[in-house]
Amino acid sequence: MVILRLFGLVTVCIVLTLLGGCDKTPPNQLQQVKANNRLKVGTLVGPATYYQGSTEEEGFEFELAGAFAQELGVKLEIIPFFNLEKLFESLEQGQIDIIASGISYHSSRAKNFRFGPYYREISQKLVYKQGKSRPRHYGQLDAPVTVLANSHHLLSLQEAKIDNPNLNWQTTTLLDQEELLLGILNDEIDYTVVDSHSLALFRRYHPNLSIAFSVTQSDPIAWVMKRHTDDSLFALLMPFFAKVQYSGQLAALEEKYFGHVTRFNYVNTVAFVEASKQTLPKYAEWFKTYSKQYNLDWRLLAALSYQESMWNPRAKSPTGVRGIMMLTQSTAKSVGVKHRLKPEQNIRGGARYLANLISRVPDEITNPDRTWLALAAYNVGMGHVRDALKLTAQQGGDPNSWADVKKRLPLLTKKRYYRSTRYGYARGDVAVHYVDNIRRYFDALVWLDENGALPFSSGE
């Protein structure tokens, strides 16, 4: 009703303007955004929000804000910030229209700012360095907690101090969340508080961060706007979030950025990082050479290989697949591999096979979903993947979305579903975990490579 009333008033004013009336009525926020053809969105730079990828801007909040700008029919202007104080100041001064930065609702903030609909939930974790004594509650902390100034982490500590009068903390405006976590690893600080999804992303390549305890359990996340009486733009947030949730677009973004990092295995992650520095250099040039030949990202091919064999060129499974890319005898023959235990041949064959699988994914499916489906096919076969695509469509899901298809792949283990498919039973649940693992390894390799943390990487 509020939205209908709003559009009614806007329409009347537009008509009056054409007739020479409404001259003295200042344009509302939505009209200003439309007139400037630009939605200004502020966000903190970080892997969970917004960052510059290898070829373009990326991030969960970046894509979500882009969808809202598209809904309004205007261009998105992302304005990155490096501390919360300046971010909120910019909103208060009207320099940005919205904050989209994974901000959790808090009653003290709601006094000065307006929160849109909740679209995610996170928890806050108190973290410390692996190997040190684990505190299980605030009373066992032996040093101050360092957090970002003006953050919801600080608000949580202030509330906790009521029942824990000896709790101490220090704040910083000079560091970002990732730098705080690195400070723990470098023994520069003892404790910090971090959001669960940010921690999951960071621990892909820095596993020596441990969770002491949960500071909060379920914090609702929302976009933030300036508190004033102009509802023109704010009123459109509710229908927008209802639309992206109903359409599956929100779930697809969740899957793209966070769907593969919910599981964390300390021993496995430590082993992978170590192998990236000790074992990977022996084969890196072949991964690079044959990935380039078949138009692949070498780090993806290397991640696939680690999932298959842990970069062991003599690996063998009970079913007869062998080598560093774990090729079956028939697959090896089809891609020109004569000796599966020779790593260069096996890597070349694996690259050719993966490229072939990607080419066989239906044309209407775009990346990255196209690649994730091809990886699933590497594990269970393209026939079973196509069965899952059909099953997804039959159930009203989007067969072009990995987020939807990964929900149906496990159904191929159930008779009531697989008996009506062309290729029958498949361990689709294993394929989902398989793809998630490769995506974690891939993300870690990208970070390690681009930050110069591999013995052969340039850090560029």
C-alpha cells in the first residue's frame, strides 16, 4: 500500500510538472537517482562484499547492488570504503544512497539509520591463533580483543561487558578485517571478532585461525539507508528483496560466493597449503601450459588434480583410474594419453577432458555455473549431470543454475527419482562435495598466487 501510494504521488507530480506545476517541490531520493541515472552504493572492501577480481569487479554485495540498480533502470556506482566511520559519515551526509556491506541490525544503529529487509544471517566469532590456549568464554581472555571501530563487533563487546566487567578491547580505524586476521597469525594481536562468512572465506588459505567461541548466534543482515521521511527509494527495497528471493537469484549469489566454504577441515586445509608450496611447483608449468592450450585457468586444473590425487602422479583407485588427474583407461585413450603414470601426459589429458566436458554443457548455461557442472561431470559423468538438469527443470528449479542443480544431484541416489532418469543411479551427493572441494582449493590457489605466496608466483 505504501508503494502504491508513493507511485501515485510521483505520477501526479510528473503530470503536474509537465503542466507547469510542482515547480517548487524538491525531487525525492528516487527521482534524484533516476535523474542522475546513478545509484550510489557504499561498501567496505573485502572478499565477502566487494573486490577487484582478476578481470572485473566482484563480490556478493556488488552483484546484489547491481541487480537493484538494474531494477531501477540506472547505473550502479560502487564507492569503496576502508573503515566504517567514513562509510556511515558518507551516508549521513548524503554522498551515498545505500550501504550494502553485510551490516547486521542493531537497535543502537536503528536510532540513526534505517535498515532494509533482512536477507542473510551471520554469527560473530571470537578467533585466536591455532596452537595457543583456547578461551571458552570472556572470563578466560588474557589480552584485549582488537576490533574495527564503529563495527557491530564493538557493539557486541559493549553488550557483553555488562556481564563481564573485566572484558577489555581496543579499536582500530587503520586496519581492515583481513588485516586484523593477519595480525593474529603474525602474533601482533591476540583476539578479534569476525563474521562467520568472512572467516570461512579467509580460512581457505589461512587455516591457522581457530574459533574460541561464538559471540552471537544469528545476526540479521540488511542494507542501511539514511533516516529521513523520504520513503521513495526505501520503499522499493522490500519488493526487490522479495523478488530476488522468490526468483532464486539471492540463493544463486549465496551459492556463488559462500556455498562452497561452509565446511572447514583444519588438517585438510593445512595439508593443501603445504602441498601448494612443496609439491605443486613440480607440476605447475605443465598445469599452466596445458590449461593455456585448452583455454582453462591453470589454478582450476591444479585444484581439480589435487582433489583427484593430491598431486600424486602414481595415484590409483580401486576402480582403476590412475595418475595425477585420475583418468580411466577409456578416457585416457580418448584424449591421447598412452602412459597414465607419466604426469605431463596425464595433465595434458585431464585438461583436454575437462575442456571437452565444458563444451558439452548446454550452451545456455554461462560461467561459473558451466564450469561447476563440468566438474561434477568429471566425477559422475555428463549423462548423470544431464539427468540432474532435467530433474531440476521438472521440479521447477533453474537448470542453468548450479545452485539449483546441486540440490537435485543428491536425489540421484534415491530410487524414486533415478528410476525415471536415462542413466539411473549416481552418487550425486559425492559430486556436490567434490565440486565444493575443488572450488575451495581453486579459491585458495588464486589467493596464494595473486599474493605471491607460491614459490613460482609473481604476486601480480
